[in-house]
Amino acid sequence: MKDNKKNLYNKVIGTGGIGAGILFQLDSNEPVGRNESRLAVLSDTKDYCKQHIILHYIAKALHPDTDVYAIGKVGCDAEGQRLLEEMKAAHIHTEAVEADAHLPTMFSVCIQYSDKAVCNITSSNSASTLVTPQYIRESLARIPSIDASTIIMAAPEVSIDARIALLNAGKNGGAYCVASFTCEEAVAFIAQGGPALTDLLSINEDEACAFVQAGAGNNADCGKALDGIRDLIRACVQKLRLLGSNASLIITMGSRGSICHDRGTTIYLPAYPAEVVATGGAGDAYIAGVICGLCAGLPLQPSPDENLSAMHVGTLFAKKSVEHKDTIAPTIGPCDMIDAAR
């Protein structure tokens, strides 16, 4: 493992949702019907939103050698105050996180099926909706300047417009830009030029399918069987190039691992064996681990010359995430950067 004191990137600036939620555990895998009412166990699981999860792991793993800055909004409520205190305790700089008096902190309701799969419903009328392009620009004036030693992280749960503004600022400052989007955001991300502003696109297989199908009607082939995942990543890369993007691409596949295309090479990495407790937040843990690996100077994917990679760190973080009930696993910290090298 390379010495953290010689980090390739020493600053991470991110945006995305900041919020909390609750989780209901179902006793079957039968999807909840549109008109159905069903009993479920209300868990004591602590749920968090995307930006908080990702930046928490980066700050915990890389402190004090990498400074981590959050840009976002919470409500003037007890939940928002609690989240801000937790972020500060994890060494995340929060001077660009404002508390709004008009809208509440983002809130999510998670439903976990018996096979540990999770779906989420997240409030669209929260303080996070007030993170606008103008707010991004104002926030960047409060924190150290973006430069070539910076990684930009643009995650969902704030508007595409706001994330595009941050990616634009990152590109103009010479930063390495990491982005993701939800299935519903694929068309907007493309329309607003997101691919060309991105150096690393990290999405799951459903989001990859949405990306391939965006603008192609409903007839685009999008099989997700493991033996066809290389076709899916090939289609995504082809579309990125047609859109003028040279971005590297990671597609995560849950228990089946992840696949990465970088500079003409496609590498598959299986998931590490895990005692799965819950899967919520695993994808966010994965991309956090990848960013940690990149900060430490690791290559994105393994190669004949370098077996350890940022993908390995991401895979380790995801394993530790699914072994804990909360969407932020307290077991992930600085030692995991060393464990990934073993």
C-alpha cells in the first residue's frame, strides 16, 4: 500500500443528499403491490443519505492526510443538527452545509426484503432540494480552491443542475471528477453534458441499462446476466465515447462484484465473501473505497504491474458495509486501507 502521506489527491469536495431515515424489514421477497398494505418490522437501523455515507468513509479512512468538504443543506431541526455533529466528528468539513429554516432535513423510508435487497422512498421536499447551481458556486467560495490535487464527488439526492455546476467547477479547476446518477436521471445527466465533465462514472447495472436506453426508446438490448455484463459495459463505453466523454466506467452488481473499463481495458472483480446483514449503502461504500484508493495513488483497476487497485479498496468497503445493519458501518476506518493491501 502506498504511503498516505504522499496522496495523489489531498482534497475531496462532494455534494449530494444529507439526511436520515427508517427501515422496515419484510418477511418475504414478494414485491409490495401498488394498492397493498402490509405489516413489517420497524428496525432500529440508522439510515443515511448518499453524500454523507460516501464522505464519511473517505474522511475516516484518510484523515488527516486528505481534507473532505461537504456541500449541502439540512433543515433547522434536531435531525439536521445531529447529522452535522456526526459529520464533524468524522472529520468532514461542514462550513458549506447550511441549515434551512423553511424545509426539513431529507428523510428516507427503506424497505428491506428477506433476501436483504433494499428499496428507498426519499423526500423530494427537503432542504437538499435547495442545493442549486448558485448555492454550489457560493459554497465553493468558502472552501479551498479546486486544483489538480482535488477529487470532485457528485452524488444523487440533490438536483442534476447542482451536480453539473460542481462538475463544471471541478473540470475548470483541473480536478478528477467522479459522478453517478439514478435510473430516472440518466436522460437529464446526458442532456446537461454530464458525461463530458466526468472522469469516472460509477453506476449500478440498472443505472447502466438506463444510460444505454436513454434516447433509444424501449428496444435497446440490456441483458444483465453475468455472462452478458461485458456487453453492457461495452455498450455504456460506446455511448460515453459518442457523447464526447473519455470517462472511465465502473458498474457495480451487488453480490456478483463489479466491472471496470479504464483506458481500453475491462476488468471484472468478484465481491468478497460476506455475512450479509443489510445491503443499503453498499454501493456508496464501494465508490467511497474507490475514491480512497485513488487518493492514495492506487490505479483504478488491477494490472500485471499492480495487483492492488482502487477497485479492491471499494470491494472491501462494500463487504464491510453489508455486514452491518446501518448504512454507515462504523467498522470502516484507516485500518481498511492497510487491510486492502493484504
